[in-house]
Amino acid sequence: MSPIINACMEAAKKANSPMIVQFSNGGGIYNAGKGLKNEKDQKVAAMGTIAGALHVRAMAEAYGVPIILHTDHCSKALLPWFDLLIEANEEYFAKHGEPLFSSHMLDLSEESIEENMEISAKYLKRMAAIGCHLEVEIGITGGEEDGVDNTDVAQEDLYSKPEEIHQVYKALEPIAPGMYSIAAAFGNVHGVYSPGNVKLTPPILGNAQKYIEKEEGTKEKPVYFVFHGGSGSSREDIREAIGYGVIKMNIDTDTQWSFWDGVKDYVKEKEPYLQGQIGNPDGPEKPNKKYYDPRMWLREAENYTVNRLLSAYEDLQAMDACSK
């Protein structure tokens, strides 16, 4: 959806810092147009995702900051979508010497960790050959996101064990050192919930780092972590997680709200001018086109989202990163 992409790149320019623009499978379908039906072959989802990536690439240079292209959760059922994206990367690499996307996420957390790693290792080998990074998930991120509902999972499944994270390291590190990241579970959830319902435990990540350091004799913090479900998290928890090796945080729910909040406030402020095409407080024959023009209220949605993203840059201590 281009207004959201515009907001992301505008925020990155204002922050003078990189931005990750990521597409979900559902986002790809939406970008292709809801008038098209996505079948099991996932061609429509792939078309929409690839079109979005090409749009970002076409515009990113004008914003003057690095824009990273990524795709979000891909379960086993969505692997045909993943395959089409990898093919697009390989074709783009053959022409331009770099992949279309910077990275992709495989979410095989519903499978056994053995199968998860077997499939992930196969894809990582292929992706590493073209300089494309892989994000994998173990454990379960609670809540609901893009049609995946984990609101009723057992609490113990929301916390990864050091041994599980070590298992990922052993499976992927020999294939492509440093070209993968782990979305481990440390109590994080998708969505925003009332205080007390979510118990984040960032030290789980730190303990895993120390465990791998001891078992493998590695340098400090040998693993890159991803923080899913960052919306609603405190600045303290975010910065603690960064200290344990988090390099990426998702805040989809908060940006969905900021987008709607901008529209909501615009409609409230301009309500007398949005009741018909003609007639408003300035006169019964005055036109209202400039008020109901979608570009007007979508711009407010962008403004609100830019502000939320700038707040996230502050939380992540990433303001002006391109100057450092």
C-alpha cells in the first residue's frame, strides 16, 4: 500500500536512518488488488509482493537513506509464495548483481525444530549465494497477525530455551555465517494488550547468547535476534532487548493504529465538509472536493504514521544512524 510505504520512507529520511519495509503474504495479496483471487500457487501474492518491492526500489534512491526490503512470516503452507520470491531474487541478481529483496522470513515454528531447520538450511544455502539474508522463527509469538491466531497458545511456548536457539546456530552457522537472524520467543506477542497481560523477558536472549558462547567458544553475542510484536512495548524493554543482540523490531500494530488515527482525526476535524459533495459551513453551494479527496485524508494518515515511526527510532536509539 503506497501511503504506508511513503510514510516509512519519509520517516527514514527525517530520521536520517535506515528503514525496513516488509511485506506479508496478505500484504502482497492486498497490493495486487482484492479483485484478484489468490490460489494455492500463491502467484497473486507473489505478484503483489514483487510489484511492491519494485515500487520501493524505484523511489528509495530519492529519499537518500538505505531502505531494506523484507518479507514477513511464511508458514509451510505458504512456501509456494516463498519459492516465487526466491526466483524473482535470482532473476534480479542475474541482471543487477544483487537480490530484489534484502531478506526473507521463514516461519516454520509450527513444525518440529528438526524440520524447521532442515527446510531453513536448504533455503539459506540458496539465498546466501545471491547475498540474501534469512530470518527464522522458533517458539511462538503470541497474539494475532495477518490471519495467524496464536492468542490461546500455552504460556510456556512463548519462551524459547537456550538449547533451541543453539540448535538453530548449529544448523545455519556452518552454511552462511552471519547471514541469518532468529525470531526467538521471549514472551512477545503480536498486537497490543492491556498492561499485565504480556510479560516480556528479554534476558532469555542474553542467556542464549552466553550459552552459545560457552558451548561453541564464540565471540560475544554470536547470534542476531529479531523482536516480533514490538508494538506497545516499553522503551526499557526495547533497549534491553537491543543489548542482547536484537537488530530488527516489528511494530505493525502500532503503525496500523497511527494510520487509522490520522484518518479518524481528519474526519472529526473536517466533518461538516464531508457530508456531501456540495454545501458546507462556508456556504450551501460551496464544493467539498478538496476535503473528501482521498489524498487529503491519506496524507494525514501518513503524517501520523511518520510521527509514530520517529518515536520508534528514538526507542531503538537509531536516530541519525546514517551519520554515525
